[in-house]
Amino acid sequence: GAAASLLGRPLARPRSQSPVQVGATALGDMLLARHAGGPRLVRLLAGKGPSPAGLLRRGELRRQQELKNFACLHSTMPPCDFVPEKYESYPYEHMLNFRRQYVSPSLIAYYKKPLLLHQGHMQWLFDHEGRRYLDLFSGIATVGVGHCHPKVTAAAQKQLGRLWHTASVYMHPAIQEYTEKLTSLLPDPLKVVYLTNSGSEANDLAMVMARLYTRSFDIICFRGGYHGGSPYTMGVTSIGNYKQGLPSGFGCQTTMLPDVFNGPWGGSQCRDSPVQTIRKCSCSPGSCHAKDQYIEQFKDTLATCVPKKIAGFIAEPIQGVNGAVQYPMGFLKEAFELVRERGGVCIADEVQTGFGRTGSHFWGFEGHGVVPDIVTLAKGIGNGFPMAAVVTKAEIAGCLAQGLPFNTFGGNPVACVVGSAVLDAIEEDGLQGNCEAVGTYLLREFARLREEFEIVGDVRGKGLMIGIQMVKDKESRQPLPAEELSEIFEDCKDMGVLFGKGGIHFQTFRIKPPMCITKEDADFAVDVFHTALTRHKERMVAAK
């Protein structure tokens, strides 16, 4: 009876013999795990406490805390018919020790007890114990159409049986079919494609193209931007945590980020978003004081930091790693005009904003009313398959013929088939429209939390590219202490929702889920986040 009332239906065993969960709720998913079945589960659900101390299994106390988390939830985890396979690889502790010993310490893991993920299905991830999680970070804004999307998986499997790899010195149909599809989605004159393997590579090549074409060297970028970790792109990546103590950035000049929440200027009508900042302004329709002030700063950079002729300007249509930071409407269009007056080319880094994620447009730059000279693509382009691209106009692409640029794996047959299947899935599944509908709903629901919680400073974004900036208080806008933010982060995970983190001080929750999530998923995510914020408030009161 207790189980039925909490879960909304009688508990059922999964179809396989292994005790992984199949429940339709977060509580069922978290507790019907490999080590949480049988009498012990019944005792916990019935509120009778754990079995005698001598019989407690490892992790019992943690699972009791998970149960307390779920008791506060008003909604349940949406159902999922998919049943994961039984995990049969190395034990958790072995994997953890292996990672500590052999994996570079620079590759940090989320959570105090890092997740060991085993399988994925659309918007869901499953760990080694069968627990189900709603993935709101999609492998760092990468899994666009859903984990193991059946159409993409089938296309990859078919191509693997036909031709794995051949270099670009030979022709094969996959690369022609893919580039034709891709360029049909881009405006003229962006019709020439160079395929690579990662966003860093793509941005690196875009910078080379800009410098060769203009015969100039200086490139302007925003503070807070992230464009890669290669020696070249590290110069235009302007978040200190991602930089190394090595010479970099020669010829790269940063300019003030036009951030209408954290910057000196901003108001309640600046952003192209269903949600505006809590800051007030007196701007009239069609004019933006903040935009004008930030343009003056951009002009100052052009006047003081670079020569009269420059190579270009690189910008994300919405900053990704920095936490979905948006610029004032009209800013990017005016900035592009100023750059072109100096002979520079304009590079749109669409690594995170592309492929319909912003909802209103297929490409982020379209929301700014501009056409760049070079566009870089990665992440969602292959739904997790290592793939990226640079798209530009013919005269800029031609400058590379001065040398012999070569990429062994760029344009690989499997990558091209995967990329083509991703484009088909976006169209056939209506994912751009889903981004706009579900993303707008999710943004507005998260924004309501600002009224209830002082630590929710800003909610921003467009489509399914959302940031929630956490602050000590709304007046100071100072970052919420890292330990407090981490506790909220952990609580959300324990309740079955995986967020990302970003921002210069890692003070912003990043929400960039697979584009197939539903309104029911959104309701569950907001309820989990609300519960985690409530628990944080209770901790702060208890600590006084």
C-alpha cells in the first residue's frame, strides 16, 4: 500500500532477471536499483526504517537520503518504456581507482561520487545500478536528437558494414550527400564546407582562414567566450579556468562582454528571450541604452587595441560555457558592421547554438539578423560522434589553397552518414519546434523561482539553451559560494536530474538537454530544482 501510494502504481520487477528499475517515477527509479530491492525497499517505502545495522549494505544511508529528497517532490519522473541492459563490466570501485590512476587529473568528474553511466536512451541516462536520470546537459550540449537515436544508430551501423574510413583524397558518396544537405540549410554565400573532428579544430581553422584571407592578424573576441582549448583557440577563449600558464593569445584582443545582467548596463527589454533580467531600464521600444553603451566599448577596443585593419571578430550567438549569456538585441549586427569597416571577417561560433537549439531559428546567428563570413559547427552536428565543420564562402575557402591543409578523419564516411541522419532526425521529429515550445515553457517556469528564492539571480536563454545564475543575493549579484551550489547540484542528481555548470565562477546551472525532451520532463526538472532550492534554504536557516 505504501509503495503504491508513493509510486502511483504497484511496484513491478523489470522484464530481465536483474533487479534494475522500471518504475515510472523518480522514486521508483532511484530505489529499484540493483542493490535496493526486496524487503529492504519495502521497509523504506513503508517508513519503517532500515533493517538492523548488521545487515545494512553499503550505500544504505545514501539511499535513505535519496528517499527524503523524493518525499518533497510534487511531481513524478515521467515514464520510460526502455529497460537498460544489465551492467556486466568492472565494479564501480575498480573503475574509480582506474580513473584516478590512469586518466589525466585535468579531466574532472562531476559529483562527490562520480556517476558510472552505462546506457542512454533519448533524454534518459542509466547508471551501472540501473538508476534513471533526466539528462539536462546532453554530454555538454552535444546529444541533440537524443541518446542512441534509432535513426542515427541504424545509419551508423549500416555504414560501418560498408566502409569505415577513407581519406579526402578519394571521393565517396557520403561526404557529397552530407555537405549538400548541410549547405542547403545555410544562407548564401555560405556554401563551402571543410569537415574536421572537434569544435577546437573548427575554430582553429576559422582563425587561420580569417588571417590568410585578410592578410591581417588581429582577432577580437568577447570576455567570457569559449572557443576551444588548442594553442591557437586558447587565445580567444576568455575564461581563466580554461587557460594554461603558457604564452597564448598573440594577436587576440578581448573586448567587454555585453552582459545585461552582470555588466554595467542592462535592463528589462534587452534580450531576445521570453525572460528578461530583473534590472529596470527606461528604454523606449526600438532603442536600447545598454546596447549603445556596449557598442561604445566595442568602438573603444577598435580604436585602442588593434591596428586600423584587422583579421576578424569571433563570437558565439549566445555564450555557452559562460552560462547562456545573451547580448542586447541589435548589438551583434552593429558590431559586425564595425568589424567589416576595418576589413575583418565575422566568425559565428555555432558549436552550441546551432541545429535548431535556440528554437526560433536553425542557426543562432539568424536570431541576430546577420550573415557571418565563416560559421563553425560541432557538438550537435554528430549527436556525440566526433565531427565538426567550417562553412564559409568560396573566396575565403580558396585562401587555404596557398598551402596543403589536410585532416585525416575530416569527412570520414561514418561521420558524414551520422551527420546526415542527425539532420533528418531534426526535421522528421520536429525538434526545432520542440526547442521553441518546451524551451520557452521551461524558461518561464524556472524564471518563477526568482520570486521565491533570493539566490536565483538570473534566468536567461532561448529555446533549449538556458542558464540559471546563482547569487548570494540579487542586490550584490555576487556568485553563490561554490560549496552551496555544489550541494544543490548533488541534490538534483540524487533526485534524478543532471544539470551542467558554467560561468566564469561556475556559478550558473547550464540546461542544454537533448532536444526531444517533453513538457512533462520540464515539469519534473523544475520540481526537482525547486525541491533542491528549498533544501538549501532549510540548511541555511538551520546553520544560523
